[in-house]
Amino acid sequence: MAWSSDLSNDVLVRNGHPEEKLFVIDGVEFPGISHLALPGTTGGFTSMIDSTAIGSMEMRPGVVDASYSSRLSSLIELRTRQLGEAPEKRSVTLGISGIGGLYQRALPKSGTLLVSAHRSILNLVTNDIGIDGVPIYSNLLARVELAPDSRDSLTILSLGGTDSIRITPCPDNQDVTSIYQTQYRGWRDTGALTWKHSFDAKIASELTAEYSIAQQNIGQQQHVGYLIVKGQNTCTPATTIPTYIENSRNGLPRVNF
């Protein structure tokens, strides 16, 4: 297993392409779990899942069982944390990746509620982290489990996030090698409803209906000269020429039994 670069959290397993691995959270397949996800990959700048919400993780290289879609590389299965015997849990985290919080509590009839949210804060103190811009992102994970009787359980799971970045190269920076400015804004969300029914101690059924959506808005312009003020170049381009525009929205419904 290896990472492809320092700028993305792509994971390469058994020399497979990043799209050849499958992410599963609490039994639900997720097409992507990263902010600022790059085209043709499942990785991005950082994960949309706060680490405090993860109870366990397992990676299975190679062939996976028939419960999930087939992938050539691997399966990465995440399980959100369980409440245990405590009636309620709360936590707050603060670090360079942002500020986040988790709230978990018991519900009537053996039900549980889990809510986890995270938001970046680097943009509050700087406008450049070394890439001529700073990413801004936020995410929300929510899980509700209900058990109306001893044979049936209902789980609602949702994971979504928004992210954006503006990259504006400045000619006064000698390390800048690009003449293009870029604006990116993205939004992705996956929601799932799972019903489990036990017929007896050995036979059970599971029905999952989910819907994933991803939206991207990208604009890119080429700089043609910069404004000069008092004989000095500024970071404001004199003229820009549009070179790339993308406004995409993709949805993926899925039903598993």
C-alpha cells in the first residue's frame, strides 16, 4: 500500500488505480469520501469523515464478498463509533485541519443518534498555504438507528460536504510557475436507508436504497500581463482569457438486497 503524492490522500493498493478501490461505511458503498476530489480518482485534499466518528477500519485487498460491488484493487470498510453503555457522548476537536465536533446519544427502543461535523479554519488566518490559495471545506456525517422490535432495524446514514478554492498566482512570488488562475467549488452527498429483518437465528435480509450526488463548478483563466502601480507589478492581471469552464452534476441511485 502506498500514497500517490503529498497533495492527495489517494491510496494505491496492489499497484491498482485509485478508482479500483471501494469505500464502504456501515455497510453502505460510497463513491468518494474526500474533499476537493480530483477527476479520475477517489482521493482529494482531505477526508470528509472526522476521525473522531470512526470506530474501526478494515482494508481487504483483492477479491471481496458478494455483498459489495466488485473492485480490482481493494475494499476499505469503515465503521462509525458505537455508543456502548453510555447514554450520551460529546467531543470537540481543534487543529490545523479545522474545528469539529461529535454528538452521540441513545434513542428510545434501542436506537442511537450520531452527528459529526467539521470545518476548515486555515482561510481565517491566511490566503496562501503554498499553492497560491487556501482550501475551504465543511462536512457533516449523520447516522440514525431505530429498532422498533427485536427482528427489525432501520438505519439512516448521510455523509456530505462542500469545498472550494481560489488559486491566484502572483508574479512577485519567484516560486510561481503558472500563468493560470483557478476557481473551484464542489458539493457531494450520499444518503442511504437500510432495513434489516431477521427471520430466525440463521436467516436475515437486508435492503438498502441510496443516492449519491456530486456537483462541480470550475473556472480557469490565463493571465495576460499584470497591472503596474508605481513601477511595480501587482497580483492583479491586466487581462484574463477564459481557458476552461465546467459545470457538472452527477447522480447515482442504487438499490441492494
